[in-house]
Amino acid sequence: MKQEITLRQKEILGFIAEFGQENGYPPSLRDIANHFGIASTNGVSGHLEALVNKNFLSKESNSSRALAITDKGWQVLGLENQQTERDEENPYSLPLLGRVAAGFPIMHYDNIEGSVVVDPSMMRERKDSFALKVKGDSMINAGIFEGDIVVVHKQLFASNGDIVVAQIDGEVTVKTYLRKNNQIILLPANEKYEPIVIGQNSNFTLIGKVTGVTRCLN
């Protein structure tokens, strides 16, 4: 009888579980490849795709950082759902994604760096919220500085004056949203920078609304 999960797939699943428990976020394709001595990340992708198809993993996007072990996956490993346990222990922990370019949209957001605990008043619903680290000084007059962490509620709409996280031609930025005469304009909060006018040919996506800002004081 053919096994539902191969030995290598189970080893990779176990590594994802162990890595996540130690770091608070899943490993990258390169992390997995390096650990198992796999020459190409394409080989890793094949194993991950098989695990997703067999419902041992779930994947919310094309990034390995969006991987989550399913209940079936935890069961085949003989472990309790560690993510559920962490969520119960710390219900105000959010995934910390990439870095936002608050100056020029230069960083892609789909890159989980870890997790961060935030004040619950900063988020609406945890399942629809995440945190992003800010890079740059284009929003300083709105109280958002280099290295700050913004809490974001995922939504596809915004009102004038909302501070939003948006993706433009594959890159991400944080700005103030303005819609005027059917034209979307992203406004900086620093006179050194010009507004970003979204053209008809721009690949624009509104990712979410900033609902809070936090920073670490060293």
C-alpha cells in the first residue's frame, strides 16, 4: 500500500514545525534547502506542493513564509497544534512582514520576519491583521518614523485621509490615501517627497489600512 506521505516529506514537515517553534515563523525555501542539502529551491517547492496537495500544509500565498501546518499535518507528526497553543498563550501576537518603504516603494511585503505583540486596541480582527516594519522618513509628520511597526487591517477599500499600505507595480509603500476626481493619489507626510499619482496603467492594490503604530525605544 502506497504511503500517503513519504519519509522526505515528513522530514520537511517536521523541520517546518521545529523551525516555526524556535523562530515564530516558517522557514524560507532556502532555509529548507540548506538544511536538507537540496541544491535547488525548485526541489523544495515540489515537496511543499505535494504536502499542500495532501493537506498536510496550507499556503495562503506564493511565499513559503505563508506556510502553515494543518491539523492533519500535526497529527502525522504526532504533535499537538503548536500554532494554536501559541495563539492561546499570546492572543495579541501578529506576524511581522517585511519592511515598508516609507519614502520610496522599494520593498516587497510578502516576507515574514517574525512576530510582534501589539496592544489589542490597535487591531480590529486578529485574523485580518498583520504588522509591517517601516523604512524611510516620508511619513514623519504623521508620527510614523524609520523602524516603527505599523499594524495593518487587511481591506480593499479606504476613505480619504486613511493611512494605508498599498502595492504599486509589485512594490509596497505606506502613505495617506486620497481619491480626487476618480484619481487615486498617495500622499507623503513629509514635504521632501512628492505625491504618488496612480496612473491608469499602474498595477495598484490596496493592501490595508494602518490601525496603529508602535516602536521600540532602545
